[in-house]
Amino acid sequence: MNAAEKVVCVTGASGYIASWLVKLLLNRGYTVRATVRDPSVFHTASPVFFSATDPQAELTDPALKGTVNVLKSCAKAPSIKRVVLTSSIASVLLNGQPLTPDVVVDETRNSDLRFCQENNLWYMASKILAEEAAERFAKENRMDLVVLNPGFVFGPLLQPILNCTSEVVLAFTKGKNTFLSSTYCLVDVRDVAHAHVQAFEIPSATGRYCLVEKVVQFAEILKTLNQLYPTLGLQVKCEDQDKPIERTMVSREKAKSLVPSFLPWDVSLRETIESLKEKGFLSI
């Protein structure tokens, strides 16, 4: 790449994923700007929280309008070669069909908007709408768009405040599950950031990429935390310990072209806890 091609834009650059993305880009010699008018755009800015009093104003409008506004700005700049959009596994998994152990989820699966709305899954609905709008806009404007669909993103924090998923991990240390499900599609934030860079740099990258290292049950997370930090003394319900773990598989076949080897989830868990301790959010 020449110097002009090494200038990129990251929206929401102070966020959890984006801060790691910015760090990685800088380490690779890129000039990074948090605007929408430079030669390349990574769109990582969208609200991430799982309950809302006004879903339209708090989640849907910022996700949908924010995404489209970024893409409109990109369309005005002929020098922009590719846009990398951070979507979510939420726009892949939830179509109302049972996620039994024999199901293998891949990029061809799509969540159902009506199902999410009827079940008050507003964050998930916002990601579906934003991704659909982005793909529609990109097609109409002949824009090269690559979409990343990470699962539950965790790992060390760079930013000084708690993001939503780190708050969920903090609750793990108290034995609480504050997430919408007891099943977690886990992926390390550093792998997600790396995937963004690869999705931009690899010419053949195209379409969607599911980014999940492993699907893990809440009880298994608590058991692992107890092994890593015995002083926590977390209680796992007997019925959760005894029943077999049913695990839906999320295919990594396509994602391997971006992230050949994902960080193991238990390593990410330990390093998340250590990061929370280091930043003063946790004392154990």
C-alpha cells in the first residue's frame, strides 16, 4: 500500500472493539482518523446494551441511521475502496428455530426481525436492521462492503470505562448471569480487531464472517472461574452441573481466512478478569 492507502477511518474509535482496532492499525503503520471522509472506513459504532425503555430512540435509530449516514459519506468519496462493518452474531442466530447440538450455524443463516421484536430482543433487532440497510445501500451504490458478525466479545479493556460485555463478565464473578441467554458465543476482542484489519487488507474478503471461538454455557463459565480463582467460591447449581452440555456449533470455516487461530475462551476469560482487576473494577 502507498501512503494514501494507509489512511483509514474508525467510527466510534474510543469504544471497546474500536480501541483495539485503532491500536492494531497504528502498530501496522496506518494513519487513523475518527472521521468519515478519509480513504477507508471501519464502522464499529453502534449502541450495545440489552434493555431499553425506548428501543427505537435508544437502539434502533442510532444503529440504523448511524450506519446509513456513514455509508452515505463513504459514497461521496471515490477514493474509498472498502468498508468494514461491525455487525453481530445476533443478526445470524435468532430465527426462532431451535439451536440444537446438531445445528451448525454459518454465514448463510439469518435472524428473523419479527421474532426478535415479538420477544423484545431490541439490541438484536437493531443489528438486523443496521446490517440489512448497510447491505442494501452497498448493493445500490456498488460499494465493497465486508460484514463481521462477532459473538459475545470479551477480553482485556483498553478504554477507562466499563463496556456492556465487560459488565456482564464482572457479574460472573458474583455468580450472576445478566445476559439475555445462558449460552454464550464467545470471542476475544483482539481476534475481532485483527479480523477487521484482515477484512480490509485481504482483497478476496467478501460478504459476512461469523467470529466465534466457542459456544459455552453459563455453568461452564462459572466452573472455569472457580478453577482460575478459587477464592470466588462461586456456586454452580447441581442441576446445571449434572446435565449434559448442549452446544450449538458456529462454523469457523470462512472466518479462518481472517483469523486462522482464535484465542481460547478460557485464556480470554482470565485476561478479562486480570484487566478488570488492573483497572480497579474488581478486587479478588
